[in-house]
Amino acid sequence: TNTMHKVVDEIQRAINIPVLNLLDVVAESLLEKGITKTGLLGTRYTMEEGFYSAGLAKHGIEVVVPEYKDRDLVHRVIYDELIKGVILPSSKEEFRCIVNDLQQKGAQGVVLGCTEIPMLIGDDDVSIPVFDTIRLHAKAALRYALLT
């Protein structure tokens, strides 16, 4: 989960096994594509708490989040629709508009910082690269497992 990574450093200190920090994994993927300014979509908590911005800033990446009304819409769609398996064309269009707004603010890509958002939008739906954090994290875990 994305939200758990607010306390990833504390978790790593408390256990003796490696933790693949999702924010580091996302930053690596963004930088591989030359992205230094990204949009972020997720729960209200993920977009507003600042741990994502701080984690990516360590890698020189600036984070742009939607305006308040759009953060509220994203949060509502996640909890009222996506986690229930409901995919509405109207919500897809609203998310596309939000991503377009982020792009207008200089975002070169958009991080999908919630496990459910990729059910609604992907690379084919918007004109900037989309970064599915769960897919990125799973690939990083697989690479780690194969190399150790």
C-alpha cells in the first residue's frame, strides 16, 4: 500500500529484513523516464500528508497534487466506486481532466498512488506517462528476489 510508506523508515528500523521503499522505487522509475515533476493521485491522505512529496524530493522530483475540489473527487471515487469494483465512464473522464490539469501545472507524468486507480485510468487514457505504483513495486520485488 502507498499510505504505509509514510512510516517505512520506522518499519525498516524495527525489522531485520529489507523493505523495498515504494517511494524509492517510484522515484527510480520516474527518473528513468527523465521526469523531475510529477502529478500524484491517491487517497486524500496520500495526496495531502506530504510524505510522498518528501520521499520523491529526496530524489530531486517535485510533486504536484490536484486542487482541493479535485482531491475530494479523487478520494470519493476511490472509496465510493473503485474499492467496490464500480467503474463509471463519468469518473474516468473526470480523472482524465484532473490529469490534464496536473499536466498544465508542469507535471511530466502522473503517479497512481492508490491500488485501485489503475482500474480506472492508464497510459492509453492520458497524454503523459502513468506510473502504477503497485505494478512498479511488484516488479521491484521480483527483481530483488531473483537477484538474491
